[in-house]
Amino acid sequence: MQVQGHQNSQFPATRWPVILPKASYSLACLLLASAGLCWVAANWEYATSLQKLAGAQAIVTILVLLAIWRMPEQASGHNLSAQALFSALAAIATGALLALVGQIYQTGADPWQLFLLWAALLLPWLLVLRTVMLGLLFALLFNVGLALYLGVSGLWFWPDGHSWNTIMLVMALVNVVLLVAAEASLQYFKDNWRVGPRTLGMAVAGWLIALAVGEGLISGFTSIVPGLLVTLAGYVVYTRWRRDLAMVTLAMITVFFLVAVFFASHADSDVTLLLVFLAMFGLMVVMVRHLRYLRRSYGATEAGDEAEQASDPWFMSLFRIAGMGLVAMLLIALLFVISALDVENAWIAGVVLSLLGIGCYRAGKGDTLHELGVILGVAGLLMVAGGQYLLDHVSPDIRALGLLGFGVVLYGLVPNRAFRFVVALVVIGVVALLTWPGQAWVDALGFRSLSSSSSSVYSYVLAWMPAYLRAWLMAVGAVLAFGASWRSGAAAARWLPLAWALVLLAQIAAWFAPSPGLAGMTSLSLPWQVTFQLWAVWLGCAALPVAVLAAVLWRVPGMARLRVLAPLLLAVASVGWMGAPGVAMALLWAVLGHAQRRTSLLVFGVLALLGYLAGFYYQFESTLLQKSALLGLTGVWLLISGWLLARCAPPVDAVSRHSTDEAHASGHGITGQPAESAALPPVLRPAPRWRRLGLLAGLVLVLVLANTTIYQKEQILAHGERVVLELVPVDPRSLMQGDYMALQFGVAQQLGRWLTAEPAHDNDATMPAVQRNGYMLLQPDAQGVFRLVGRAASPDGTGASSLRSQDDTSDTSLADGAIGTGDDAAPVPGDSAVVKPEGLAPYNAGTNAEHTVVLAYRLRPYGEVHIGTDAWFFPEGQAERYAQARYGEFRVSKRGTGILLRLLDEQRQPLP
């Protein structure tokens, strides 16, 4: 949140002809990528496996060829070029191809394998193209894949490799390495906004804070030492050798939270809690002073933020907001510990505390009293807001009106931007909840899981109608507040905190509101009055970015055709996200951010859009196929819109001359700078030939790996041994591969109990002292269901041992090479009575002892055994059909590799 000086009445013109087509293309690619992932996850049953795999590979190939085609001349700012967008789509399509392979051949729901392999396949394209999008995608995939892997397997070679602290420390150090690589290659990626290093810096900070918090929220001193050392190194680097005030602020935020977590977790009395409060308050004051000193020594704000030089940058404001919130919570805890405050009457003490804060702030002339005043004010505000919400015997409307008046007083008497933002956020948020019809906003959360066929559809819509209304009202208020703040520096100081609070609250309301969309609404049987109200609110939300874009372009000189065309194209596209207010809100912030040159608002809009689309995947108000069709059609329309905007846009130099002439006529430049500083067309230079070859090499690697995997799986399905295993299913949803039934096989559970019962010979009590990978020895019973009779170290029977009866616990070693598959399988020697571990019924293997099959397994922490797969992916909406499954039919190769072919019912017949 930044305060801006006086701005000209005209919006800058020279960038609109360039940014509109690029924004349309970028949004189209994002929606098309989301549509592809939704289609893969839907597991459409009317397309064959061959059609799916061939289609996915064709899409990847076409996108790579398009990227090569657009490569001959590359602009210096290439991160939003056509080749960058095509390569990003190709990268997403590669992940979809990998997900399809796992879905078709039922390789299980271990997402770490998918994400790590996906990240590895992106490396050639990343090294060749060096775009920020590919870099961020690689970092995200690598982080997710590695974290999931460590959560499942840990560091098996490390004595304490499965502990929380070890995993968090490894993740933090890995991101430090990625951060160093990003800084070293910054010039090659042309990352002028330093998106890559700052994103990786936030990842490092997040893992370090998670390390300090630890399991059970109890932090030891050794848990914060790595974080303190890393942040100290980062502070030195970013204050001396590579000046970046945002990274310095991030280091201070990390240190602040590390120290706070450590102190708070060891505050066991009122005296120690008081000392913690004083220590954290003093640390906050020192850090704020030091950040201001560094900012003055740097001489200006970050590059590219000329319109925001009149206030603290967004990251400094964020630090102050987080710091005052944390210290205020400590103060509230201290007050409740040392006094006998009643929760419902705490608002009275909150009023007194806020008045003291106002007095301190207005009487103080230094940072210490000012910071103390805002902390007292925030603590009092939280106590008043919480007390008013819990005051059940007073009418909600009266409580809301009183809280609103109290917030207006605080907002007007304390002219601190961070404090005003917190006041507006808390007061408006609590008022929105108090005025919710029937205060049923908590109950409304329970309706999120209802399907469109539920008998409670009417209640479902009515429960969420207030969320749509509040999102729209807050968005309109944010637009008006941003417009008022544009007039002068004093107006910005008054209205900008309110605008930012409304932006955040509107996006939160849009996030929690369901998104059935047009397709989902067609199946809802509602009274026409409710339908009309719902469509009216949806139309109002979708129309907001259209209206703002039209208003902005109308005031931009030299944009005669785009003034009408751009809003019209956006209005048609808005039909695609009717019923999904989060998309409209995110676009609204992006348009406002670019129009008013507020970089932070533009970035927030982009992040809000990404977050909303990620959550949209998990919303069940419409099917995945409906989402895929809607997103895909909207993406295609935006591609067409981008082409039309590029064709109809006036030349940049013509717009610049027209804008400059009008600016000189008014006596000032468009951006407050000399007219000569107007933007020039990007400089083009030929791309080297090796980049094309690198893209082709990456494509060949993807196709070879995918088809090799497909060939191996098909060979096992065609020639593998048939094995039927008993299973225990459940039903969640995968990250990318759609609905699936999580499988637990009886033989795996039995082997896990057997291995866990063996004594451990190392320091890790959670991992049995046996090898992590091995092979089950399976034999069929009279019904053809295979049972566990032993295990081996290799598929040829090396180190084999069999389960024994309880009166003879010694294992019988099997001769090397004694185990086979199919008709050549050799019997397992030993007693005919083969039993499970203690408490399990014995199984007589004598009948089929001549038929032994080996099946590979992998041992996870805590004795969990993974065999072949742990999930069965099925088309969306068929959960009831697969709930009848009781057995799984595998095809097992001679080397013990198993592929789940299909599920069987209680009679061991294929499901109908």
C-alpha cells in the first residue's frame, strides 16, 4: 500500500496498445492450460487411451514448433513474447501428458514422482529460453515434488531423515541454492522486476519459519539457528553487494517471526510474557528505523515504482502490518493473563486501550511512541471487534453500527497508513459478518460440498447469496476509493488504505463463494426470483472490469478504435466466468493496477487469479468437463481477441506522438517525465540457432520418455502374470489426475505389520531395520486370490524368507534362484502352515505352493508398504460404481513390476 503524489488526469497511453494484446494472450494461455488440466483430470471415458496419449503428444509437439516459429526475432523484453507463452503452454502440456500416462496405466497417486519428473523434463527448455515463467514453474514443481517425496520417504540415508526439522531444513537449503542460481542468471532471464529471486526468497523464508515452528508449535533454539544464519547472510548480500530493499525486508520479517515463535513458545508465566512483549516491541521499532534508514540511503524506492515514491514501499508496509499485528496479539494475551477479563466484555477494555493508543500517537514525536500508539490501537480494535461479535444479546445491526462508528474515529484520528489499513480490514470484515442474514456465514461453509443434485440446492444458493453481494459492494467501494486516491497525495493518504482493505475483503468473499458457472446453473431448479437475483449479482461482478477498462481507455488519447473494441471483447469473454466472481475481481485489480501504475495492485491481481483458478479445480459445483469446456472456449475467444487488438491497435510511435502533443498543450508530460522518455518499440535481434535445437532436443526427450514408458507398460499388460489381490478402497481427488479411489491392499498391510514387528537396529524407530525395497512372495488360494507367503531381496529369490507358524519363528532362507513366475515357478520350502504376524489367521499354502509370484514393494516410513499403485483413477462422477470394488487385478512381469489392470467385485468379476 503506497501513497502517490498528484497524478495527471490522463492515463499513460504509450503502453496500452502493447499491453492489451499481451494481456489477452497471457490470460488465454492461462485459461487454456487450466482447461487442459481439468480435461485430463475428468478422465473422459469416451476417448480411448490411444486417442488421449496421441492427442497430448501432438499438442506438446505443436506448441514447441510454434515456439520455434516465433523465435527468429526475439524482443529484448521476451518474458511476455509469443515464444514465451507457447513454451509455457508446452510445459503445462508436458505435465498433462505425464498425468495421462499415470492415469491410464494406474501408476498410483504418488504426486512427487509426477512433479519431479515434470521439473526434470523442463530443464532443457529452461536453459534454452530462460524465461521467468519457465523458471517459476520449475521452482514450483521442484519444491512441491521434493517436499512430497521427503514427506513420504524422508532422507533414508540420514539417521533422523524423517523428522520435521530435517525435512524443513533440507527444503530451505535447496531453495537457497535455487536463489543463488537465480541471482547468478538474472541478466539472462531479463527479470527486471526480480520476480524469480524474490519468489525464491519467500520460499526460503517460509521453510525456515516452518522449521522454527516445528511439530506441535514448540520451537527449540536449535530450530531457529539455521534461519538466523541464513537471514544474516541474506542481509549482508542484499545490503552490500546486490542492493534489494525488498529482500532485506523479507529477511527482517523472517527474523522477527523466528524470534517471536521462539519467545512465545517459552512464555510460561505473566512475567515472561511481559518480557516477550517488550522485546518484540523493541525489535519492531529498531527494524522499522533501520529499514527507513536503508531506504533513505538508497535514495529512492525500487525501480519501476515512480508513482509510489511518496510512501513506504509495499513490502515495508507489509512488515509493519505483520509486526504490529503480532505484537498486538501478544499484548492481548498478556492482558487476559494478568487480569480477569471476560471475553464478551473485553470490548470495554479495548475501547480504553484504543484511546490510549490514539493519545500516544498524537502526542508522540518519535518512532517509539508512534509505534506504541498503533500497537495499542490495533490491540484495542481487535478486542472491540471480537467483543462486539460475541455480544449476542444486542442486535447485530446495532453492534455493526457501533463498530463502524468506532472504526471511523480510529481511521480519522490516527493518520498512519498501515494502521488505517488494519482498521478498515477488521471493521468492514466484522461488519460484513454481523450483517450476514441470520449470521449464518459459518453454516454456509457446510454447503460447499453439496452437489447440484442435492435436495438442499435452494438453501445452498440462499446461503451464499450474501457472499456474492458483499464481494460486489466491496469491489465497487475499492474502485471508488482508488479513484479518489488518484487526485492528490493527501487524498491518497486518506483513501488508499481503505481501498486496499476493500480489495482484500472482496477477493476473500469471491474466493469462498461457490462457482457453479453457467453450466452448473443450468441444472439448478430454482424459483425465478432467486435465479434473477443470482444472475443480476453475477452480471454486476463480471461487468466491473469491463466498465473500469472502458472508463480508463476513454481518457487515454490516441485510442479511438480500442476504446470500443477492448471493452467489447472483454464483455464477451466475461460470459465465460459468469458465476466465478474471483476471476472478474482479479482482472479488475490488474486493470486498475496498470491504469494507475500501481505495480503492487497489478501483481496482486495476477496472484489472485492464479490462486482462484487453483481453488476452482477443487470446487464441486460443476463437473471437471464443464470447467474444461468453459475455460477452453473462453481461452480461445481471448486468443482471437488478442489478435484483433494487435491488428486494430495504433502504432506505438503514433500514440506516443499524439499523447506528447496533448501533454505539451497542457504543459506537462504524460507521466510527469520529459516527453523524450516515452516508450519506444522493443529492439529485435535474431535468436541464435542453438536455441531452436535446444527446444527440439527437449521435445525429443519428452516424447522418447513418454513413449518408452508407454511401451513398457503395454508389454507388462500383454505378457504379465495375472494376480488378484484383496483391497480396501477410499475416495479423494488427486492434485492433477482427477478423481481416484485410494487403495490399500491386504498383502501390503500384512507385510507392513510383519516388517514393523522386526526389531530395529538403527536410531530411527519409525523405520524397520530392513531394506527399503524388496519383493513379496505371493501364492494363490483356492479362489485364485493371492496371499503373502514371504519376501525376497531380489526378483530371483536372493535373500528370500517365508512367514512361519507362531511356534517356529525362525525364517527359512531360500536358495538363490528358487523363485520364478508363471509355470516355471519353484515352490517355497518350509512348513505348509504359513501364517501372518501375531493376531492374524493362518493360511495353508500347500495347495498352490507350486505357483509363486514375486511383486515389487517399496517401504515407506512407519511401516507403510507401497506395491505397484495406491490408487485407481476413474472418470468423474462414477464413485458409486467403483465403491463396489473388493479386489484388484494386476499384471506382473517376471521382474516383479505390477500394473493394476482393473477392479473386481465380491465375486472377482469385472465391475459392471
